[in-house]
Amino acid sequence: MNGMKITIVVPCFNSIKFIDRCVLSALNQSYDNYEINIYDNKSTDGTWEHIQEKFSNNKNVNIISIDNIYPNSYREAFEHAFENNEADYLTFLASDDYIAPDYVSKIMAVTSHAPDKIKCIQSPIIGVRNNEHVGIIKHEYKDLEQFKALCLKKSPVTTPSVIYHTSLYKYLVPNCHLEKDLPYNGSEDYDMYCNLAENNIFIWPLPISFGYYYTWHQDQCTWQNKGTDINYDKEIQDYWRKRWKM
């Protein structure tokens, strides 16, 4: 068995269309010291029954039912996963996405070079639409100051591909949301990346994709959050610009 353990968290809600592809890609990893925690947010389309039937007997899979408190957010699974985890690293895999067989082994090879230094990393993600690759999304920056400057324009992080050391949980706080009493709807990721920078924690940007495939489709949570009266980007940017005096 390989050294450091990683937990792959799969939050899902009404994911019957994609869940098999997602979980099977996680089970097909070449890295062997891992577990998969599937969190179902009270699905109504048969997802819960399906994952129970198909994956409950797999020794690497844990299936958890969790209340759907924050619509279009995976914060319920995020908090529960960190608070009930004994792995070294933790990452999230959206139920409509999938990963290459060597994705985790490549990630863990990077962290193993400097485990005391590399606590959080991200890699470019490969876009998929109608089963075709439609480009790569990546972010580049050299240090925390450059990262902060980018944060005041947009989120410089490909959220799905972030790998966290589990000791970072105390820093994964969306301060702007909490102080301004903003609802969680997925935008809290952007906020907490700023808080990592506030605490001098660097999200290492890998230059090439290790094989995270991000599926674009009209039912994904990204599109469900459109049309809100709150400009979350502006709220977050204004908050951190004032805090950082930038």
C-alpha cells in the first residue's frame, strides 16, 4: 500500500445520469491508499437507492446521507468530510465529473516530494461537453502576492481539482460570507481561498492537467446559481480588497 492516504469526496444530488461514470473513475485509480465518501443530499431521482445498490459492498466506498441545507452548494459534505476524516489529504470530485486512472497517483507523487511544504495544490481541468474535450482551464501565479492580486479580479482556482491537507480545515473559512451573512451557494469556495492566502497558505498551481474532466451541462449547479440578486464576486472582492488594503 502507498504511503499517504487520500479521501475522494463525491457530493451528489439528483445525479443519477452521471454518478456511475464518476464513482467508477474514482475506483479505477492506480493509487491504492484511498477511500471514496459519497454524500447524497436527499436526492429525489433514485440516486440514493442506486448508489446503495451498486457501491455499498465496495470496501473502498462509504455512502452517507446528509441534509440539503445549502442549495447548489456542497458545503454540507465539505464540513462533514473534514470533521470526520482521518486521511492525510482530501479532495472533491463532482458527481458529474470524472478523473483519469493515474490522477491521484500523480497528485500524491507531487505532495510526497515536500509533504511539510505542499499542503494545498490545484491542477488545470479539462472541459467536457457532449463527451468531447472543449479546452483546458488553468491558472498561473508565482507567489501569494500575485495570487491575492488575482483574487481581486476573479477566483484564480479551479475548485474541482483542489487537494487539501486535512490540517487546513481550520483555515477553510468563508469570512466574507460569515461577516456579511451571505448564503452559501457555491461562491464560498472563492471566499475561503482568499482566507487561505490571508493565513499565508499557498495553493500550488500545477502547470499541466493530471486528468480532471469537468463536464459542462445545463443542469449543473453553476447555472442554477445564475440570476441571483447578490453579486458574490463583488462582495468577496470588496471585502478582501479592504482587508488587504490593495
